[in-house]
Amino acid sequence: NEPVGQLFRKMLWPTIISMLSIVLLNLADGAFLGHGAGSEALAGVNIAAPIFNIMMGIGIMFGIGSSIVASIHLSRGQVKAANINITQAILGSLTIAVILSILILTNLPATCRLFGSNEELIPLASSYLKWVAIAEPLIMIEMVCRFIIRIDGSPNFAMICSVAASTLNIILDYVAIFILGWGLEG
């Protein structure tokens, strides 16, 4: 029952900070990989990036859609209907993620070619894409749950989760590339 302006301000900054943490993660990924593993490895990752973005977009679609529908149900006092919608969004996105991951894992070179890879970059792009496909069900669930946490009245918790995940990913990228010397296996 908060006024709209107050609710907007409560959601605005945590959402912006969450989005900025993802942007910083992408910048750090590119910089670390380009400097630590070379331009070919960066090109391999960029072949796989649209696939990752498509799958994240599906997760965002389920997250936004379910949070809107669940919010409407919650505003009407229909908690059971909201819970059903959230469960459907989680299971639906998870099902799509698993199917897409299996399709990608069973067709890595063909998927890379479909997204513009030449024969020289296929081993590098496949190496990265394999891990994206394995992690994608978890990433998609995280995307959906981030929106659900916000409608639960916890935008700051959603922001903390996003910033913590991005920070951990940046640290682990640095350690893996510069300290352990891991790159993409070609």
C-alpha cells in the first residue's frame, strides 16, 4: 500500500545497481580474456555470446511475465494463484533451458557455425559454449528468481545477490585466466 512514487524509488536504485554489476562483469570478462588468453579466445567467446544472451532473454521474459502476473494475483489476495504462476515460470524456463542445453551440447560445432564461426574458431567457441550450456539451467532459474525476489518486497536482496554473483565471477575469471593460466581450450 505504498504510494507509487515511493515504491518506484525503492525498486529503482537496486535494479540499476544490479544491471550495472552485470555490465561490469561483461566488461571484465572481455578485458581479462582478451589480455590473458588472446584475441582468438575472445573471438570464440563472442561467437557464443548471442546464444547466452538469447537464453538470458528467455529467463528475463519468464521472470518479468511471472512477476507481473504474480503481482496482480497478490494485489487481489490470491496467494495460491501467484505461487502457481511462479512455479510455472520456474519449471517452464527450466524445461526450456534443459532442452536448449541438450541441443547445444549435442551439436556444438553446428551451433557455432550457425552463429558465424569459421573452422578455426570452432574449437574455442565450442569450449566456451559447452560451459554456457551446462550452466544455463541455473542461470535461467537465477534470472527468473531475481524478479520474483523483487515482487516479494526485497529489491535490495535481489541487488545484493546480483552484485555478489558478478563480483565472484570477476574474481574467479581473474584467478582462472591470470593466476591459473586457463584460457579456452582449442
